Amino acid sequence: MEVRDQEVVLIHAQANYYKSAQEQLIGDLIVTSQRTIFESKKVSIFAEDMEISHDQIKYIEKFNFLSLIPSGLKIVTVTGEQFKFRTANRDGLIKAYIQTQVTVL
């Protein structure tokens, strides 16, 4: 990941991205002052990276994984797309989003 001009990395956390009920990607979730990046580990044929500009995020929502474990983080974009992640550092990620003034529910 290359940092852009005027961009600061706020947090870098391991996360699992739930692309679908059958597909999960393991990687790193990076929150910067301008965008959110998911870099998947290249250990799967399904490996893929993604990037969401913070001005495209409508809100961030916490959820419990398997209805019990408080480790879920859902990103909802202004177009209605949803990206679900599971991470051990959810609270740290939430604090980073608050710094960027992204709405957290």
C-alpha cells in the first residue's frame, strides 16, 4: 500500500472479509485519513484487494459475529454496498473512523 500525499495511516489490523456466505478472505484492514483498504493475503485463488474512499462511506456499524462475539464491523457505502469484516481490533478501528468523521452507528 502506498500512502498518498496528505494521507496518514491511522490503524492497520488483521481482518477477515466476508465477501459472501461461502467466501471469506483473510487479510489486513487499513484505515487512513482518506480511505479504507483491505489487502487480502495471497494464499487463496479468491485473493482480492479493495479500497473505499471515506467520502463514499455512508456509515460504519458494529455487529456480533455468530450473534455472540463482538468482533464484526460493517461498512455501508452511499450506493448501498455492504462490506462485512471480522477483527479482533474492532474498537481500535472504530476509534480511527471517528477520527476521520465517518458516521459510526
